[in-house]
Amino acid sequence: MAIIEKLNDGIKDAMKNRLQLRLDVLRMLKSKILAVSARGDLPDPEVIKLFKTYSGNLQEALDQAKAVNRQENADRLVQELEIVHEFLPKSLTPDETKKLVQQAINESGAKTKKDLGLVMKRIMQLNNSIDGKLAKDLADQLLS
């Protein structure tokens, strides 16, 4: 089942069960898709990119809300993030990420930090749902 279909089913369920927060978040996700493609016919990898960007925006807003002690806003943002994460692929554990980074280093033949670009390119070919910042930090450590 495509992500857009899951999203539409989720919207229907939220409407039936009167789950306003969930409905608002799902509608926002759908609007992100429709802003790029009016027909909503984006392939799943592009939809995932949109959702990751939105998730990052929510995380940033959450950090800001916590910084200024807006607990009510922070709680709502946490709930929104949980809903968005339902539609994202499961992220790798730090150990799995480290194995993938090591594999990318071996396959790309990287020896120094100057080869970091090659390693990151290979990592994204192996698994594009990886946390890029964590992968970069691990590659940096392993190449030094």
C-alpha cells in the first residue's frame, strides 16, 4: 500500500473517531504532498523526503519550545512527531548505522577524511533512510 493511501485511510479513521490532533497532522502531511504534486501521485521515496523535512521542522520547533519553557506547545509537538514518524521508515540503530558506515568505507576504498564525500555517497546508495548527521560523524571518526 502506498503512503498516500495509508494517509487517506488515516484521515478517514481520524474523522470517524474524532481525533482532532491526528486529523490535523495527517491533513498537513497530505497538504505537503499536494503542494508538490496536485494529483498526489508522488512516489514513496519523494513522499518520505517531504515527511523527513517536516519531521525536522517539528523537531526544531520542539527544541525551541523547550528552550523557552512552553511545555504545552512541546507536548503537542511531541504528539505530532509521533504521528509523522508512523509514516517514516524505521531508522537504524547506532550499531546498524556503524556497520553500514564501515561497509561504505570498505567499498569506497576511503583512507582519509578527504574521502568523506565518497563514503557519504556510498552510504546513501546503500540506505537512504539513514540519519545523515550520525553517519557523517561516524565516518569522520572511522576515517581519522
